[in-house]
Amino acid sequence: RFRNVTGVQTCALPILIAAVPNVLVANINAPFSTLAEFVAYSKANPDKVNYASAGVGATNHLAMEWLKSVSGAQPAHTPYAGGLAPALNDVLAGHVTMMFNNLPNVLQLVREKKLKALAVDSEKRVPALPDVPAIAEELQVSYVLVNQCMVQSYKMLIDSVYVFEQQEKKRLGLED
């Protein structure tokens, strides 16, 4: 709750800094290369596909559970207490078939063909991986689950930053 001090709210509303999509990635030797192939393979072989997450309730766990509910896929969950790094290492090593991971964490590994990118969980394809479909596009369902980074601070600080930004724009001749 915002407190009111001398007639001015002390906290500003959160500001969105970045929205980072997740990528559904699979081990390079997985027997599927697309989202549709994964769903079909998982339905036919539910005991042969598993996925890693940063733990029960983590964003990438929830992303896969949602995907399972809209697609009928049946991979088994392998939660990792140590977070994304050990989970990703085991996907790379082939101990676990796949996982959702943040785009910046896996982009280079996908480009180097060390992981297969099956889909992104943003509303549409991302420019960094133009050949990788969005889940919503591929499955024709409503599916968007991106990580958002937000900042919240005291209103006085936000106001000060705004004033500084306006002064710098004026100084640099960038006024609107």
C-alpha cells in the first residue's frame, strides 16, 4: 500500500524495464526438432521425455505445465534445486530432454547448434530467432508467458530522474 506523506504518495508505480521471452529448448539429440514433433512424440512416448526446471513453481515449470495443458504433451518434470544453470547443463549433456529457459541464457547455444529451439513463449516470433515459432502461433492457442523486469522506487526519485532526463535532452538539443 502507498503511504501518503504531506499530501504526496511516497512510491511510484512500477516501471517496465524489459520483457524477456523464454525459449523451449531441447537436447541436440532429442528425437524431435519442432514443437509439433515434440507434442506428438511426447503423447506416443510419455515415459521417454522429461523436462528440467529451476524448481516446483518456477516460471519455467509453470510454462511447461501450461504447455502440457494446451497441447496434451506428457513430459515428466525434473525439478532442480540449484536453479537454471544445473538444469541447463543436464539438458546440454542429455540427462534431461528439454526445458524452458530465458532467451539470453540459451541464444548462443541455439546459434551454435548445441540446443534445438522448438518455440518461444512470447506473443509472436522474436527477432533473434526468426525461424522459431511462438507457441501461440504454432498451436493456435492463447499462450504468452514472458519474464518482466520492473523497477519501483520512491516517487521523489522517479521525479528527479525525469527532471534530469529533461535537462539532458535540452542540453543535447533533443527536445521534443
